[in-house]
Amino acid sequence: MKGWYAACLALPFWLAHPARAAEDLNGAARELARKTAVLAKAEPVTTAWRNLSSLGSPALAQARGAFEAALHEAGGRTGDQAALEAQITLSESQSEYLLVEEIRKGEERQVWIASWKRAANGSAAAPAALLEKRLLWEQEEAILDVAVTGDLIWVLSPSRLAAYRAGAPVHTVRIAASKPWPRDLRGRLRVNGANVQAYLPGMLCSGTANGGFVLECRSSDETWTIESGTRSLLLAAFAANRNYFDGRVVTQTGMRKTVAPFYSAAQVEEGGRQLWLLAMVDGRTAIFDASFEALGTIPSWGSDIAGTDARCGGRNAVLATRPGDGHEGDAVEAFAIVNRAASPIGAAVELPGPVTALWSGAGVVAVVRNRATGKYQAYALTIGCS
């Protein structure tokens, strides 16, 4: 049975064009995507993937992400019901890894192969990252953001800002909205020593925790501070009546740019250069250089991403939610950016409900609504490299 299956798998190889050598897995996936886009001529393509190589599932996910990103860049698109059907197989020989695509359009059939050399140790997988979660806080009211300073846990909610020590409230201040909050309310909490800032749509609250705590809130259209680990930050204008940033940004160098609206942002390093990733409102994550010139897209992430200080195997890790049907997915995964494509570097951490917020700073906090209890829970996410 095993030999018969291998013989059938080899049949498309005989029909295919000679394999063209690529630099790596991402390059091979992009090469096949460009050919697919030319054949599709803007028609949607249904893709199915399988792994018959010694590489693990992260490599297959990496290939899929690079393929979909390059397909979108070339003007193509994927769809569940389409006239074009592509079966893509990750395989290998003694000296090379292979991506084999068999695509059908009616009676027309094309088979393409892209290959790249195996590493000396026989492995092309990215260094693994171990992503772990730790419950910080849970409550009935929605949690917008959480910050931890010393033994205090600060919790921002739609109606109040509170600080807790060992589960007991230390400071609690009510927040009175001057007008009804947007339906999908978002908020950002920044705590630096005794200074506390809470960003809400159309409002900025500031206070100092010295003995007592007084919070002053005022109407404001000031830009929100989006942190990416402890290394980088971006100032972004929030659309007061929406749940996203309107596209006006200011970098740490003072450069002002306007891009399309986005939900979240993260900075990563690739090959010694700094890149900004923006989770756009249209469902894709856009890749920009340091001057905010567009470089490409990642089509397969959710709307929440967060930069980190973690580096596994010299690669800067970024966290992204899993896309969901109308809600954010119930998992967060670590990626590196390699050749402008997302490369998974570890298994996803599963969460008990849809992610409603993912913010970065000294650490990364994920807020979910537990499907079983209905309560909101805030988790600290940490990355370790293996």
C-alpha cells in the first residue's frame, strides 16, 4: 500500500515542468503563487494542502501563508467555492525539499514544482518558540486592558479603572462617558511608575498613584500610544466612533504618514531592518518598511497582533490571533517574518474564548471572553525559545 501510494504521488512529477530551485520554502511558495495568479486571471482559487515531508506542521503553515500572501500581491485570491482547484503537496528528496502544485480549471490541468536545497542537518524548520499563558484577572464586566506593576494589577473597564493587590481593590475610580460608547469598545492602559494613562474613544484619563489616586478624564482626540515590546512605539489616531485606528500615524522619529485604517500594529526585525505590521480593516495584515512604504501582505491572521522582545534563533517574534468567523479566533500563535512572509515558530496557545484585545508593552496581555462562563479573562502571554 505504501509503495502504491508513493508511485501515484510520483506520477504528477513525470508530468510536471522541471523543478526550479528557490532560495527557501517561502521563495518556492511565492513562485507557485505567481504562476497560479497568471492562470486564474482574477478568478478565485480553492487550495488544499498536505505534508508528505519530514518537516512539521509549522513548515506547512509557513508555506501556506507565503503562498496566500504572494497570490494576493499578484492579484489573485482564494475562495471556498471556485472553478480552480489547487492541490499543493510539501514533499522531499534526499537533497531537496519540494512544493508540488496540481491545479485544475475545468478540463485543463497544470502541474508545477518548486524546490529548494535541504539544510546540512536535514531540517528547514524555524527555531521553536514555546508560548505560554497565565491568568491575571477575570470579572463579569468587559476588560479593555490590564497592566501589572509590582504587586498591583491595574484593570481598565468601560465604567472604571481599578488596581488590585492579592485580589483586593486598592484603587477604584469611576469613568463617566460623556456620550454612549461605541458598540465594540476598545481601550488602552499605560502605567509608568506612579503615572497612569487610560485611552478611550474620544477620551483621555490621567492620574498619579501616590497614596491616594485621582483620575481626571477629558474629551481628547490625542493619538494613542501603541507599544511593540519595550523597543518601539507608534502614535496612532483612533476613530472615536469606531473600533479601529483611522490610519494617521507618527513614528518615533517624528515622521507622519497616513495609511488605510487598521486594528492593531507591531514592529518586527527582518534581516537587520525594521518592519511595521498593521492588521488592516480589510482582513489582511500589511507589511511596511520603516518609512511606511508598503512591502506586501499577510492574508491569514486575525485582527489583533502584538510585537514582542523575544528572539528565537535570531528571529524577532510577533504574536497574532487566529482568524475567526465574525469573532477573533480562540488562539494566539508566534511568528517570525522571513522574506516578507509569516513563518510559524511554535505551536499556538489555545484560549477559552474569542480574543477581544491583544496589547503589548513590557509584556503581552490577551483578553478573552470565556465561552463557558461568559466572564472576561486577561492572560499574560510569554515566549520561551527551545
